[in-house]
Amino acid sequence: MRYILKTRFYFAFASIASCWLTETDCGCLLCLETSRTNRVTFTSLRTPRSREAGLSISRKPVIGLCNTTRAPSGEKGVMVILREGICPGINEEFIKALQSEDIKTVEDFVSCNPEELAQKCSLSYKALVAVRRVLLTQYTAFPVSGADLYEELLSSTAILSTGNPSLDKLLDSGLYTGEITELTGSPGSGKTQVCFSVAVNISHELKKTVLYIDTKGSMCANRLLQMLQTKTPNMEEQMEALQKIKVFRVFDVFSLLACLQHLRSNGLQKASVGGGSVKALMVDSVSAVLSSLLGGKQNEGMSLLMQVAGELKMIAKDFNITVLVTNHVTRDGNGHLKAGLGQSWSHVPRTRLLLQRVEDAETSSLRTATLTKSSRQVCHLVEEFDLCHWSEERRTSISGKRKLEERSKP
Amino acid sequence: MHRTVPSLPLAPSVKVKLINAGFQVASDLTDMRPLQLCKEAGISQEEAVEVLQMLRDDGQPHQQRAATESLTALDLLHQEQALGSIVTFCSALDDTLGGGVSMGKTTEICGAPGVGKTQLCMQLAVDVQIPVCFGGLGGKALYIDTEGSFLVQRVADMAEAAVQHCTLLAEDTEQKQALEELTVEKILSNLFLVRCHDYVELLAEVYLLPDFLSKHPEVRLIVIDSIAFPFRHDFEDLSQRTRLLNGLAQQLIQLATQHSIAVVLTNQMTTRVSNGQSKLVPALGESWGHAATQRLILRWEGLRRLASLYKSPSQMEATVQYQITVQGFRDASDEHRPTPDTSAVSSQLGNHSKRPRTEDLS
């Protein structure tokens, strides 16, 4: 049987340790074949970029590749230790015999050749093949056809408006669920304010729950209340909207990972309150916890960065929510601004916006947003917007200016 | 227990051995005994005990709650309204900051030499001790001095001026009673001073702060004056400096949030040359700018001292004028008050040599 999978196929990070592609968006067409011995192999039909990315084409059985949501056991990785009782036919002596050959996990067992194994240790070939078949069916992920994937994408993706027409124009009508969007900018450029405005818009207009992970202590509920007061004078509506925003305060990377893993396992259902399901997760900022770990003689920084990226992507995909993160900027050798956390992080978000102040403006709350990475629009589009007047479209005509002056400060 | 083994706070070498042995999720490890773990993973006895200890602590309710507990924004609003703020005695600046220096956040004060950063820090260290019945916080202060610019005589002058100010305000019996206890000696005795000579001492001091704060829970303000000085001279590896500073910033904001205290940091200015023009910008690099929650820039304009709020999560940008008098940090007197100036902080070069301190009697 052949299953043809379309492009944009996301792989889970941690379960694919050494030889497979850990980066996504390779844009290649994959072809999965299942042969009679229950091996699932894949060959790549069109591999312009996959070769650069180091995609390894081999005949090793692929276990747990594909989307983790398809994995039947629900486990994240499949390096499951061989213990007695995980399948009939595995008992103490079986495990001891395998351990003498240095086979400790399911993956090790399934990757080796049963004939050689039968010769080396005292187990019968028949038993080995039977156990192997059971383990493969238990732990293999199912391939999915491209058409089904596309249908699922159409039905489950939602677009959340940010509330500001200029930003919506840049983002192709809003924040897409199942994706990570990133905001970068210098200090004081308005990243936290944009996060607040989006959170208020989602909780008040769309009536959905927002999860806000604050790593810098910049969450200020007074400011949220101020923003809500400009939208509605009704106290009850304001309180209701405030109750739909949940704040987590974590200050280092291990707490962040604990928080994200807790959310992924059972926290999201618990967090949905009053009928409004969770539709957005914001992390402000992801660079505050990660930038002190990268560089120098530290060898764990990249791994932790990739774990955070993996958790965010899995939460976005599995629960169909949109993830908005903020990042800091650094200056390169020529003095130009570039986003922080380096090249590795730059592949993680799907869309990136750079916020900047407008020099010599008449109101100090004007900002420009530049689209620096997008899969849907032409890059380097620039839009101007006003932090104080979130729902208004920015007009540069004289009538627009007069309107801005008449409005009182929130 | 849904933690994966790579995300646990353990040494990387131990984690690699655990993963190679097949442990992927923390729940795989909970039923193991130290000897068993030792044999299966090939780690030493002490490491095995450490791993299991960490997992057991992680399962404790109060530890887990820190990472998984969430507050709704409404609860947070009630909490914020209960916290006060530290007045600076300059009413224009207090209005800009939303009542004063806010609790639970880190505030960074940047400025050229002689503009008044240390004066403001000393004023805040006195103001945090104003009793609750006068609208203050009644707390103690910790002053970490790295430059050696802390002068006790100046703090004594400011304390006396504050006591006099409160005496003029005292109306009812409760306030009069509190006033009897408020003396210059008491204010000075509630101010803890630490002198750090280089960045290693500063980092060590910040590591020891959680113990210090649990022993002195009345401390409501920590001032580090200045954080730039030990990191600017004698530091060869700039990327290491950035990493250390970012780690320091995260520790400070964690302390500020957990104990509801205000953390004030002082920074210096440096010159950035671009396109043939030079601009005064805060020192320690671009990524340090993201570290503090609020940023206040003090600068000269001719003979006037101006303070601009450059970055804040809850307040609008604004520029106000202030002055330094014998009594301390005060509002500018009426003759010098400027028209409201809301232009963005950009290249306003003032004279940045230290000015002779003229006696300004307001």
C-alpha cells in the first residue's frame, strides 16, 4: 500500500533523536510503504531541500515518526523500556537475555535482526518474531493520507482577529491556530502592550480563555482593566473578561517546561472556564528564560530551547490554539537590529513581526510593525498603528488626525 | 508526573545516561530505588539519590503549585490594588509612575553622571520606611552599593526632612503615635547596607538574597547602585557578561514577584555612534534593556533635570522635571516648571559632567 503525504508535515522533535530530520517544513513528498514483514519504510520522492537538511533515507523501520497525535499509545516518544508484561510473551528471562545483548528499549529490539538475535542468545526465532510483530503494532504510528490531513486542517484551523486592523492586514486577517507567531522589538517598542491588547480582544470580543505565561513580571492587571474600560463601561463584562485571562508566573526554563508539560497533559481542560475554551497561549517573553543558557561552554542550552519549541508546537497543534511569543532584539556587527536567540529559534515561529517606534512622531504611542517572516504574505510589509487606539484603523489623512486629537487618553 | 526526563533540572551528564538507559518520562523513575537506578543507568550512587530526591521534591504540592498554579487576571487585579508603591517625594514623577515606584517589579534608573541617580535611590530607601498611617509602606530597605557612593550623612539629612514632613502632616492620634517612633536613628537602623567590590560578590549576594529575605520579611525595597559599574570595567568576554546579566535579571524579578518587594537598579550611560551621529544610550547592551520591567531615564537639558519614563507595562511615556535640594529629591519649583514634553527620548545631549551642587532652597 502506498500512502502519499503532502508537504508541510510536522515531525515531533524529541522522539526522533539522531538520524532523522528534526526540522520541519522540508517541503518534500514522502512515500510510505508497508511491506509484508510489517516494516514501514519511507523514501523521499522529491528531495531538493531535504538533502541539505540531512534527511536520512534508509530502510530502517520507522516507529513513531509522523504526527504524534496519531500515535496510538499517546506517548510522546517510543523509547519505552522493555519490561515484562508490556506484551504477552515477554517475561523475566526474555528481558535478561536481551539485556545481555545490550537491548533495553523497544526501539533497540525492533531495529535488530531477529535471526542474528536468535543465534546470539538462547531465545527461539519464532518467539522473537511474534513479540516483534506485537510490539510493532502496539507502538507504530499510523500513516495518514494527505487528503485527510487537508480536510482536518480546513475544519480545525481558526483565525483569531487581533482587534487592530493594521496588524490583521499584516497577519493575513489574524492569528492562526496551530501556529506560533512571534513579536520582536527593542525595549519599549510595545510587545507587551500588543500582547495585552490581543488578550483583551480575545477574552472580551471572542469570549475565549487566554493563557498568559509571564516570565518578566510585566503582567499588569490594572492595564488590562484600563483597556477593558475603553471597550465597555459595564463592570460585570469587564470582570468576566478579566476572569478569562489566566496568568502563570515562571522565571526560569525548568519551571517553564514544567508549566507547558502540565498544560499539555491535563491543564488545558482545567483551564477552560465558563464555557469559553482556551484559544490562545502567550509567552512573554521566551528570550528572558533562554538567552542566559545559550553560548559559552554550556552544552544544554540548545536542547532546552528545542524542548521549549517542541512543547509550544505540540500544544498549538494538538489543542488547536494559537501561540504568541515575544522575543528580544540584539544588534549585529553593523548595528542593525536582529531578533534574539539565534538562527535555531528563527525556524520555530511561523510568522515574525518586528515592532519599532516611529521617530519624531506627534504622539508617542505610534508604532510600526514589519513582517519579517511569513508563509502567507510577501515579507517586509510595513504597517503603522497606534497603541492607544487599538481598534481604529490608522489613517494619515487630516480627518484621521483630528479624530485622534479629540479622543481623550485612556 | 508528566515531566519528560530532558526537562528536569539535573546535570546534563546524568540526563544523558538516564536517556540512554531508556527512561523518557519522570514517571518511569518514581518507582525505582537508588541501587536499581544506579545499575540500570550507570550513574553513581550519590547521583541516583540526588535524582530521586529531586523527583520527590518536585511532587510536593507547594513546588508543583509554583509552576502550575494560575491566577486569573481578576485575582491579580485585587492583589495589585492591595500593594502600595514607594513615593519619591516628587509629585510629578509619582504621577508618571502611577503612584510611585511599584512593588513586585524591577525598575531601572539610567542617567549620566551627576544627574541624581544615587540621590533618588537614597530617597527611596528613606521613603519606604514611612509608616502605613501616613500612606507609606513601613518597611525596611536593603542597599547594595557597588560604587562606594553611599553617604550616610546625606541619608541622615533626607531622613530628617522626611520626619519633618510627616510632623507637619500628622493629624490624628494614630499618626502622632507613629510619629513618636519615627526618628532619624530608627530610619538609619532599618537600612541594611552591603558593599560589593566586584561582580562575583554581587552575584553571590543576589544568590544569598532569598535566605536574607526569609529572615527579614519586612524588607520591601532592594536597591542595587549601580549594576553597571562592576560589569563594565575589566570584563573581557562580552557574551558571558550578557548571559550573567540576564540570569541576574531573572533572579531579581523572581524575588520581586515572590516577596512583593520593589527592586531598583541603577545603570550608567554610554555613547553609541551611528551614521556619523552620536547618541547617549543606557549601558550594558541592547539585551539588558529587556531585563528590567520599567525604565526611567534621567537627563540634563541645559540647567534643568528631566526624568522620562521610557518603558513601562502600565504607564504612558512622559517627561517631568525634578530637582535635588537639601531635603532630597523634590519637585521642581514653579519658576523652572516646563511645558509638558512628550517627545520620544532621542538624542538630547546635555552637559554630562558632574555639576557643582548649588544650594537650592525651595
